Amino acid sequence: MTLNRISACFVLLAACALLGCGQSPTASTQGSGGSSASYIAETEPANPKGVRELIKASKNDEEVTMVGRIGGSASPFVEGLAAFSIVDPAIPYCKGEEGCPTPWDYCCELEKMKENKALVKVVDGKGTPVAKGAKDLLGVKELTMVVVRGKAKRDAEGNLTVLAEKVFIKK
Amino acid sequence: MFSLRLLPWEYGVRNLMRRPTRTVLTLAALTIVTLLVFVVVGFIRGLEQSLSVSGDPAVVIVYSIGADESVENSAIAARTAGLLTASLEGIQKRYGVVHASPELYLGTRVSVGGSDESLGLVRGVTDATPLVRRRVRLIEGRWPGRGEVMVGKLVAAKLGLKAGELAIGSSVTFDRHTWRISGQFSAGGSALESEIWGGLNDLQQALNRQDLSLVALLMSDAAQAPEVDLFCKQRTDLELQSLTETAYYRKLQTHYAPVRALAWLVVALVAGAGVFAGLNMMYGAVAGRTREIAMLQAVGYRRRAVLASLIQEAVLLACAASLLAGAIALVFFNGIAIRFTMGAFALRLDSVAVLVGCATGVLLGVVGALPPAWKALSAEVAESLKAI
């Protein structure tokens, strides 16, 4: 009986040690993390504009609604951060039957990328980028069509980054 | 009462000595088969090792987005290095020196002393390059000055030359210019050892190029790599992409997956042929000993004991062959340089190669001995005793 109790204690201690070794699922260096659902919009924002139109017309710090397809390079997602490139929906990507292993890199339309590609950064309430990959955070993948609403950030070279607090995923 | 009475150990050993010619021939056959396995596994390990040690997890390379995975095809603006160092905070800095290496990288036809041209890999470097390429060690001579280059220790193999032909003071010719060799370097077995390094400005002038192929950045922490990726994606106008060096070589490794698969298939085929050789030998050995095996059973040895003795003979021979093959491979084949498309690598008989080679050798003995021994033991004792 005593032996059984000692064994049970050992098992309990071992279990505690193992649990203690595990990484905290909420550990992050940037942003508040938060639950994935809080960054996903339930309803589609009205009157979204394409990436190309916003690159041409948007101003710095302007509130914009942008629609686009995740892609523009072989790896459009930034590892460890909720940030990804999106491409204007009017730009066609390689179809499956063409045998391209990475159609989301738009390899046949590379020369059009400069004026049709923007970066989306998912940020928390304080405007800090969320320190979790967008694939895990939003459940999106390459070529997913998304609509984002947020603040446009323009630089002197005309590049566009949208700081979005919510992302609507088109089915 | 359940203990098994085995035949004396010496019985099996003496049996091998009774037929010296057959034993020596079998030993030779098994040695050749095992040696082939050693060489093929050494080839695979050398290739894997070369690509896996080539990446430094803290180094990020930035190159043109249109170049796919071929840095040779990349062309980026010369100002990129300055832009990156001014914009990114995670790059390693020591004593005010930023660890960023702008580089030109090309595959070009190289000839040495009027020899035939071979495809060589040339990298234009600066004084900052060794800060980023931390495995590089100058093993002979000095850093290249104007009109000079230094060569990696596997360049001779890559160009199909003898090592002496790239001695310090000799010349190499590429892109209509002749360069004096000022030194030789090693890089911890990485792909850099197959490259020729010259001054970046010198090469740019010789090639009439103002651009770069890539910028290599040493990050203060490997976790800072996403910062570079974010910058590249933000600056769409620069058309850049970034990859950690380890990821770059991992991608290259996937290109060589069919070669590795083929090499493992060769190992399987060679081992299969070896098993048949072993089977043939053991069938011959057992067929001539039918009466002896029956007699052993008649005097009270169980079938399992006789089977164990037969396997012992085969395994002894296979172990001797493995040791012999291992010694030959280590002395004559280990470290031999082999050319391949993106450089050269050394055939590497590491612990895995030795384990696979020896295990295959021993397996040949066991698997080769079992079927004929089983066949001999399944015959009736009385009939076997009368066999001629």
C-alpha cells in the first residue's frame, strides 16, 4: 500500500515536471497575441478596393479597405509574425493544370508585382504586429482571398503596407 | 533441462580453416560487396554533410526575387547593402562594424595554365565577408589583393585538376582575365570550399557589372531573421527576397533527393547481390557437409545447435570481410573529393557510413547462411548419414 502511494507520488511529480518543461502557448515577444478569433472579421467590409487602386491613390495614415489574394512570392508569409503579401485580384496566377508547384508566386506576372502587391500586417489594439504566423493565427494559406480594413502606411518609394486589426477571409 | 548444448566455438573456426581456398574466395567476395556499400554510403553522407554544414542559422541572404533559388541568376542594386544595414536593427555589429557582406556570385568557365575550361564558382567578396562567413579560414597564403584570388580547398576537385595545379603563385583565367592565386582557404567542409574568391570591386570592374548578386547578413540572433523578410516584403520596389542560409541549402538539398534515393537503391542492390553471393557460398559449403551435419545430430546435438554453428561460421567470415572493407575504405577512399554541379564534396566515411557498412556485412553473413543451413537440417538424419 505504502509502495503504491510512493509510486503515485513519483508519477505525479514526473507529470508536474513534464508539464513544467512545456512552453507557454501564449509566449510572444511582440503584440498581445490574443485569440485568433479576435483578428478574424465575421462580416465582409463594404466597398473594398483592389491593391493596385490603393497603391495609386491611398495616402499615408488613411483608413482603407483592401481586397487581394495572398501571394506575390514563393513564401508570402513572414515567419513568426502575422504579416503577408497580397496581390491585386485582377492579376491571374498560374492554374493548377499548368503544373506550377507554387502558383502563388505569380511567376508569369513578375513584372506587374511592383504596382499590384502590398504588405498586410495584422496588429493588436496598440498597433503592434502580432507575434504569431498568419497561417496559424488566421487559418489562411497561399492564394486565399482576404479583405482587410486598416491604416495605410506609405513610404517615399510608393510601397503600401496596411496595418489591419481584422481580416475577413473570403470563402 | 532446457539448456541448449552448443557446438564448441573452435569447431566453427576450424571448419573455416579446413577449406582455405573457398574461405579466402568467399572473404574476397564479401569484402568487395561490403566495400561497395561503404563507398556508396560515404558518397551519400559526403553530399548530405556538405549541404547541411553549408548553412549558418544566423546568416540571412538577401537576393533578387526573380532568381528563384539560384543566387547565380540574382542581380540586385549595389545600394542594397547600405539600405539593409541602415534599416535593420538586428544585424550583428561589433566595434562599429556592421556584419553585412555584399557579394557577387557567378558560375563561369575557368581554366588553369592553358588547361581545358571547367565550370567554376566565383565569389566577389569584401573585408566584411569573413565576419559573416564565419567558417572560412585562410590556411595558406594571404587575402587576395588587386588582380588576385584565393581558392577553396576543393576547387581543384571542382575543376578536375590536381591539387598542385592551384598552388599559390599560379594563375587562373576566367572572363578574359588572368588572376594570380594568393591563398587557399577552408570552410568547415561547406560548399564555400569549392569557390574562388576575389575582391568585389576588382571583379565588378573585370565583369563590367555595378550590381551585386546578394547581401549576406549575420544577425545578432537567429530569431531576428523574420525582420529581414519583413523588410523585403515591405520594400516591394527593391524586388528582394530573403532566406536564412540553412533554409537556402535545405532547398538545394531537395534537388538532390533523387540522387540520394538512387544511391540508397544502389546500396540495397549491392547488398542484395551480396546476399546471393553469401547464399551461393553457404549452399556449397553445406552441401559438402551433409554427412557431417547428420553425424552431429546423431551424437546428440540439436538442430538449433548445428544451425548456430553454421551461422557462426558465416558471421565470422562476414565480420572479417567488414573489417577488411572498412580498413580499405578508410585508408583509400575517405576524404576523396567528388565533383558535382554546385561544387565538390569529400567522400565521408563517418560513424553512420561505418555502421551501415558493417551492419550490411554482418547481415550478409546471417541471411546468407540461414536458408542452406535450414535445408541441410531438415533432411532425415538416417538418410543424410548414407549420403555420398
